[in-house]
Amino acid sequence: MKSTNKTKKVTTVGTFAEKISRTKSVILVDYRGLTMSQLADLRAQLAAIDAEFIVTKNTLLQRALLKAGLTTDEIDGPTATVFAYGDEIAPFAVVSRFLKAANIGEAKFAYLNKESIDKTGILKLGNLPSRAELVAKLIGSLSNPLYGIVGVPKAKLSSLVYALSAIRDQKA
């Protein structure tokens, strides 16, 4: 019985370490106070952006983080882990908005590309616009000068046509 339990823990640590190595970001969340329906809603929102929300045992998670080469302080209290497999920033926004709306729980700390991020950094990343919004702003910024380049010759040509039309009307 005892060896089976130990084997299960070793397997869990290995699974978490593998997930950590595949992810672009990891967020540790204190989920205390959230109801089961709220947790299910958060899981669904994260699944939609290719992220996974798992309630983890602190000692096993800490061993997995160390196995994955990440340094960590002591993890305390109820902890859930968000593994982001797709967009590395989108889960920060989802978690931040969700916890703010629920007014319960908090993000403890996170890792983004193996770099540790504190609570303040998590909130800052959570407030960034989405990748789609940033791409749209970039395209808009790049296209504005092009409209100007097209518009200036067109305006000059229009002025010339109006001037020629006025001269024609005067002579007629």
C-alpha cells in the first residue's frame, strides 16, 4: 500500500514536471473560497485558450518545479496551477479578470518563460491587451502612413483639376 502511494506521487511529480516543461507560462493560484461552479467556469475559460487548471498538492508541485529547473519559495495554502500551452499571456488576463470578478482568491506567483513573476507582475500582464488587439493596433499603425502616401498625391491632383476647371470657367 505504501509503495503504491509513493509510486503515485512520483508519477504525479513526473507528470507535473512534464507539463511545466511543455508550457510557456505557469500561474499558481490560491483558489480558496471559489465554489465548484466557479472553478468549472474558470476551467472552461482557460480550456478555450489552450490552458489547463489543476488543483495541486503543494509538496508535489514544489518537487515538480525543482525537477523542471525552476526555483521556488515555500508554497503554502490551497494551490491550483494554470498551465498555459498556447498563448503565454492570455491566461494571466483570464485569471486576473476571473478572480477580480469573483472577489475571491488571488494569484500567488507565476513563471513566464522560466522567469519568476510576483503578484504585481501577474496583475500587469493580466491588464495587457490580447494578442489579437495588439496585432490589430500594429496593422493600424503601419497602414496609417500608407493612407497618407495615397491621399497626398490624390489631394494635389484634385487641387490641380479644380484649378484647371476654374480657369476653363473664366475663359468661357
